[in-house]
Amino acid sequence: MNYLPKKSGVSSLLAIALAGVTALAQGAGPAALREPIQSRINQESSRLVALYKELHAHPELSYQEEKTAARIADQLKEAGFEVTAKVGGHGIVGVLRNGPGPTILIRTDLDGLPVKEETGLAYASQARTKDDKGNEVNVMHACGHDMHMTVFSGTARVLASLKDQWKGTLVMIGQPAEERVGGAKAMLAAGLFTRFPKPDYCLALHVNSQLPAGSVGYTEGYMLANVDGLNVTIRGVGGHGAWPHTTKDPIVLAAQTILALQTIVSRETQPGEPAVITVGSIHGGTKHNIIPDEVTLQLTLRSYSDEVRAHSIAAVKRITKGLAQAAGLPDNRLPIVAVENESSSATYNDPALTQRVVKSFQSWLGEQNTLREKPVMGAEDFGLFGRTEDKIPICMFWLGSVEPQRVQESKRSGQPLPSLHSSTYHPVPETTIKTGVTAMTAAVLELAGNK
């Protein structure tokens, strides 16, 4: 999800972090709510920063988030929510009923990544564990899920303390396995929309490694992409490198295939329709004078529309098969193309809902701190919550997380900032937390607040 923000007003960047924290005191937002919400967020600040550092130091991999889920469940219980654990694996669901009104779902993700942290922070993760293949790996919250959980917890406490200011039902969920795009699907399959109050709206946020702390970013319509992982096995007939005429060389065939796949976007996809096809891994052979029996490729495919997604997958299958046939491979040695389970659909922000949420951000944080962002080719499984037969409107927004001075210096020097998933990425704790809680609380009050 690494990209440079569209806005380039360098002169305003130094003030953004301060503005994000003090906007309420300066007169932004509904006057009647300004003081109690600011006061509550300030009261919770030190506790939330401590929670953030605790979560950051103790990440767990996808499908292993047992302790993390329990910690977030405790946060919801303390705020007065009815909590159900183990919904779709380590998923948790908290429900707070507050009279008639809309049902609003707020999601956080729980899992970390197999990354060795190199931030040098005093609370840096030292965690190591075994992955599902038995390999011992380091673990880090390199995608900011620790910040998401902290803002989630703060929002729960603030809204629970201000029940006289809104009506409806909050459904707050902790979703496992986002990094492997399996958690949303598992929670839906476990009855998220049938066992619990069905939401009228679904909200989520995601830290942004390029936007300054104190700001939020938004995108109407497609925000994040479809993602599909493809494993392609190019098969051949192996033999001695000195007698290539007696073989069918899968390495040559793999090279031809990689080049041919580049034409799917450039020559088969309508100009203006976003798509990416990247071959990220190629493995084959054991020795310089041996032609192997097969070569394996790993591909990532990105798109927005379902039509481009389906065409890209079909084209990969067609091209790999056609080249193998042209090389004289028999039917029983044609390539095998497998789509991985870790695939997910695009995140599409409902335009009408997004406009309402953005209006609340502009009111509470200021227009200068509410930034329109271009869609990116990163992926998230939050989009699945808007793709059930209910077609529930969803909105995910960006939460700026970097010191404004660093953003300014990056623009000046051209040196990129650490991206999400980087071993050196880390958000600014206090400003990011306060801005995130303010923004999510404002969004809920816009949808369910007393008018």
C-alpha cells in the first residue's frame, strides 16, 4: 500500500499533527459534543498509548491471534459490550445496543506479519513463532493492525460513555487473518450477519504510511484492488543440457510465458481499466547442465472490476497452455494453473456513505486535514462485507501516521518513506490514536447521532 499522497501542500504539513489533536478545541465539530469528546479522548490517551505499545510488542501471525483477540475482547467488555469469541476462528464480536436507530459495524484486524522488526523502538517486537509450515519466523505489526486495534478500543470507550448522544446498535468486530485475506470470509461463514445484528453500514480504517499524522484520507468508489495469487507449474521433459533436442525445456518455456503474460494488460485489457500482473517468483532446475522437468511461477494479479479480474485469470490459463502446445508438449504435460485460496475482492467504498463520513471528518478535523486520495492496488478483505447479498454500504478510510516533518523531508529529498509491511515502519502513537478515535467517533455520530 505504498504510495505518495496526492496532496502536496508542504507548507501545511507541519501544522497537521497539532491540528488533528486540537481541532476540537479550536471550534471544529458540533459545539455541544466538542468538549465532552475531546475531554474523553484526552482522558483515555495515556491508557491507549500503553495499549498500543503492548499490542505492538506482542504480535501474532494470521490464524494464531488467540491472545490478541482475548485482549481486545477485554477492551470491549470493559466498555460495556456483549462479547462473543471464536467467531470464524479467533474472531470476536461485541454488541452495544442503545435504542432504535441504525446498526453500525466497525471492524479492526488482529494479525501481524512474518517480519523482523528493525525500528529500534523501545517497545519493538521481539516475537518469534512457528508459521503454519513449521518454520520459525519473526513477527511484527508492520501493517499497523496494532494501531487499528487501539483506535478501535478507544472508539468503543468514547461511544459507550456518550450513549446519550447517539441511538442505534454498535457491532464492533475483531477480525483475524486479514493479512492472508481469510478472516472476513470466515466470520461471514460463521454467521456474522445472521447471529448478530445485521449492519446498515460497515466502517473501518487503515493506517497510511505516506500521510502525516493528524490527517485522514478518503476515496470514493474503488479504494483497494482485487487480488489473486496464481501458482503456475510449467512442465517439460527433462534431460542433459548437452542434448537439448531430446528434451522439452521448461525454463525456455517459462521465459516465453513470462514475456507473453505482459501483453494481457497492455494488449488485452481496455485502456483505462486498471490491472497489474506481476511474476514475483520463478524456481526451476538444480544444476547448470541439467534441463529440469518443471519450473514454478508465482503470480499476483490486481484489478478493480470483476470483469477484468476474470479475464486476467482466464488469459493466464490460455497463454500458458497455448505456448506449451506450441512447444510440442503432450496433453499430459500441459501447464497447471492454480488460484490460491488467499485471494480477495476489491474494496468499494459506497459513494453516498463516504460523502457522509467525509463531511463529519471535515467538521471535526478540518478540510485541510481531510485529503482525497487515489485508489491503490493494495488489497484488503474488508470489501467482502459489502459483497454479500445484502449489499451493505461500506467505507474504509486512511489514517495518517507519519511525523509531518518526515513527510515534508521525503517530498523535498525524494527519498521514500518506509512503506506498510516494511521492517522499519511505525506510526506516531499519540497523534495517530487521537485522530483515529476522533475520526471514527465522528463517523458514527454522523450516522447515528442525535440530530
